[in-house]
Amino acid sequence: MSTNDEPTSRPSDRETRFPVVAPKSGLPVFSSTSPPPVRSDPPHTTAASSADASPPTAFSPPPVKKSHARGWVVVLAVVCAGLATLAAYLWVINEQWQDQNDELRTQVASLNADVAENNAQIQGLQAELTNAQENLEGATGKVTDLADSSANAKDQAAFLTELADSFQQCAEAQASHISHLENASRYTASSLAAEGRDVSNYCSDVEQSYLDYQASLKSS
Amino acid sequence: MRRLLLLVPAAVALAGCSVLPQSPPPLPSTAPDTANTSTTPTPSASPSVAAVTVADGFTDQEHAALRIRARTCDEFTVGSGFMLDAHTVVTNRHVVEDAQNITLTTYDGEQYEGTSSVMADFADLALVTVDEPLEFAAPIGSAEPAPDDELDVVGYPLGGPLETRTGPYVKRVPDTIGQGRDDVDLIKVEAEHGNSGSAVYDPNGQVVGVLYATDKKGESFAVTLQSLNTFLSDTSLQLPNDADCG
């Protein structure tokens, strides 16, 4: 028969006939056949076989429980103290990190503002640089065009100067030929004719050069 | 007691998994000082800016280029040349041969008068001397161009505005156009009359030839660097250029 089949709701009626044995679990156990086990734990046997037989003392917590509880209290106190210290430490660290975070955020905001300002300046300078480059290209182009115009004008001036000299020589040659014709008796007819051909050819060449020049002006 | 035994390893496990946070390290001393942050931007290199090597917008090659007008016995000729030193200009022989007077014009219209000239008979080369000092000088290269080198031809095509035309070096070929005896360089660049005497520059900006002819098919021919160096170094090869207009 299991001890669980016999309720222990009437311990006071049987206490005089059956000794009560307190198991490790702390609950009393009744036994009708076997003698009670010999306990080597003096406090328990003393309590169970006490001549005073003070009832239900078997249900009070044993003294060892109190020492355990005190141990737990100490442990809990130590743990609580540790946790409190830890919490305080974490709070201080958190404050430090937050302070530094705020400082860094302030610097970042300031740097962002500087970067934005610098970017604006860079864009402005790039626009000025582009404008300056365009102006420079335009200026160099104008210099080149002006130099070209000047050189070509000097080419034409040199050519026209030579052409004018040639016309002058043509005119002088024609005047000389006319003078020779006026004094034809002094010269042979063949020499006068040869001079006339030479003068005519020379003046024709000069005139052709002038016509070529005019044609080149029209084509250009 | 068993709970305590369970609690201890649990605490140890928790401690092992986490490290107590430390105080933030001090900010570095090199942290940017917002008050002194420089607002001067660092300029970025621009290819278009880098291409301009001088302050007035013209390149060194353009500075050294000259437009040459020569009055020969029976015509005017226009060609190109480049400054060799303060008093010497290099051009083609056929530009100044039999010239009675030679006029040289710089990129900005400044004018010089040639006082004398000499020619080569082995290549289409000539030197013109000026009294007034020239302001620039083109560096003569030390190495011949290699195939596919991009070469610049700087001169005055058709006697017009100064131009720089670029094309790859092709190869060395026999001279079948001019009257020279030396081989010449073939360059794939379109040139015009008036480009004769233009300096041919390698990618390093050094003269590696003197343009003297074109086939009108997008290919041009240049006197080689070797011929130029021979002509410049040996004065016995510099023949007088006396105009005989008979």
C-alpha cells in the first residue's frame, strides 16, 4: 500500500501508536508493519520521540531551510547590488556616448553646411572657368583671324604694290615706245616693231595679272 | 542549490556573450575644425584646360609656327615654317627657293623680314635667318616617330588661319614626289598647299619632321627627323639661296 493511498489528514489520532518519520520530502509517512527506520539525524529523532510529544511540530521547516533562505537573500542582495552597479555604469556610459554623439552630429551638420557651400562655390567657379575658357577660345580665334586678315592684307598690298610698279613700268615703256615712234627716222622699223611687241606683251601680262587678281577676289 | 548551480553558468554564458560597453574614445585631434574648414575648393584637372599649355590660349607649337610669304622672280608663294632658335626658321626649300624677299608672320600677326636663306639639295629643307629675335623655339625631337603615333601638323593651310591638324604616322617611304634623295615619312593627315614647311610634332611636343607634300587623298609626306638633323648639323649641306631672275 502506497503512502499516498492513506491520507494524512488525521495524524493526531495515530500519533501515539505509530511513530512519525519525516522523509526527505518533508511529508510524514505511516507504517504499520515495519519498524521505524533508525535515523542518524538526531534533531529529527529527538523531535519525533519527544516525551512532550508536542503535536504538528513535524510540519515546521527544518532549521537547514532557514540557512538556505539566508543564503538566497545574500545572493539576491549581492546580485541586486551588482545589477544596480551595472545599471549605474551603463547609464554613465550611455550618457557619455550620447554626449559624443550629439557633438559629432553638430560637427556633421556644420561640415555638411560647409560642403554645401563649397559645392556651390565649386559650381560657381566651374561656370566661371567654362565662361573663361569660352572667352579664351573666342579671343584666340579672333587673334588668329586678325593675324590671318593682316597677313592676307599684306599679301595683297605687296601684290598690288608690285602690280602698280608693273603698270608704272608698262606706262613708262609705252611712253618710251611712243617717243621712239615720234622719232622713227632714228630707228629701224624692225626695231620699233620689236619694241612695240615687247611693250605690248609686257603690258598685257600686267593687265592679265590684274584680271587674275580681280578674279581671285571674286572667287574668295 | 540546483537553481544556483544553473544560475551561475547562465550568468557566465551571458557574460561571455556580451561585453560591457566602454566609454567613447576621445575625438581625434585631427577632427575637422568646422570654424577653420577651408572653403577653397580643390580644382579638378580638366582635359580642356590641360591642353592649353600657355597663358594666352595658344600652344607652344602654335607660338613657334610662322606663315611665310616669299616673293620669287615671277610669283608670290605662301608656306609655313617654325622657329628653330632666336634667329632661324625652318621651312621647305620649295617655299623660299629663288626668293627675292621673304616675309614671316607669327600666330598673332607680328611680322619679320627674312634677311638670308640657305637650302638643302638632298631634302626639301631650307633655313631662313631673321635679324629681330624670335620669341619662341620648337624643340627638335630625339627619336623618330613610331607607327600609329598621333602627330600634329601646325601650319597655315592655303595661306589662311593657323591650324593644327592631327593624324597617325604610317611608315617611312621613298620620296617619289619631291626632288630629295632621302626617304620620307608618310602621315595620314590631310594637308593643303600652304602647309609646306609645317612642323610635325610627336605626342611629346617635339619636332619629328617637316611637312612638304600631300597627295590630296588624306595622306601627307614629311622630311624625316634624320634628314632634318643632318641638315642642321652639317653646314656644308646648307647651300646658298641666290635668286637669279635673269
